[in-house]
Amino acid sequence: MTTNEYVPGVCNIGKAEIRSRRNSGFVALAITIVILVLFLVLPIAAPWRLVLILPAAGAAVGFLQAGMHFCAGFALRGVFNFGDDTHHTDTIEQAAYRSADQKKVILIFGLSLVIGIVFALLTLLLP
């Protein structure tokens, strides 16, 4: 997708915001990896690895938003931004558009949670 305009339930952020979401995904991924390494090198019971659901899901949220060109937080606030200034947003007035955006939020959060759970469960297979 290369659209540079707001499309309800499809695209609500431009290049600057996409870059920001991708960067947040990398930060959360780094945190996830650091925590996993600590769990593997310290004498911590394997079931504690399930806490990795949260940072792994956070990484997934960032990467999914970047990949989908869609910010869940913006959708919940009823705004969008395609400018170079990541501190400026425009308001979405149409209720139908806001509803479409909120459905996309559910998809993003649902997929992120599944990814976080699967990742954490897979870490239980590690020695």
C-alpha cells in the first residue's frame, strides 16, 4: 500500500508516523529479547517466560501498525496524520469512518495478542 491519504479502516498515517510505529516495534522487540536472554541465563522457572506475551505483543503492535499504515491509537482518538510533523493530527468527523477505523483496531490488537501468546509459548520449548 502506498496511499498518502486517509482511507477509513485501511490507512490513517503517512511516512513519518509509519517510521515512528516501526521504531517502537524495534524498541519493544529489543526489550523482548533482553528479557528472554535474562530468563535463559538466570535460574528463573520456565513458566515465568509467559510474561513475554506483553513485550512481544507490543513489538507486534508496532510492526503491524507500520505494515498496515494504520495507527490504532489515532483510530481510537478519531484522528489521522499524513504530514511530516508527528505532533499534528486531523480530526475524523464521520461516524462511519470512525467505526471502520475501530474495527481495524480490534484486528491489530487481536493479531498482536496472538503473536505475543505464540511467541511466549514457543519460549517454553527452549532449555
